[in-house]
Amino acid sequence: MTTAPSGQAHAVDCGSACSYRCSKSSRPNLCNRACNTCCRRCDCVPPGTAGNEEVCPCYANMTTHNGRHKCP
């Protein structure tokens, strides 16, 4: 378990969760980088390799500066 900047421990193993989430991505390095950023901020990664974002609203609602979805 890793420690969040707020001092709280992460309940999710972001590395493992994002590795699985991005396992079928055509751009796995980019996917993993974005996923890990989202996971650290939201402490959540939706199940599966795509979709299921309703499980994690923070993850689903995070956007880039251009207004596109940030999290894979």
C-alpha cells in the first residue's frame, strides 16, 4: 500500500489495477501513465479493460485541459 499526499493510504494498488485496465490498449504506456494519475487522484480504477466508469465517478469525470476524458 502506498501513501497518498494527504497522508492516507491508497486502498487501490494503482500499478496492478492500471496494468490490467490498459492491457488491451493500443498505446499501453500512454494508457498506464494517464490511468496511474487518475488512480492516485481518485483512489479508484473501474473494473475491466474499458467502460464501467459509473463505478468510479471521479475517474469518469476527470478531463484534460481540452475538455476530453483524461482517464482510460
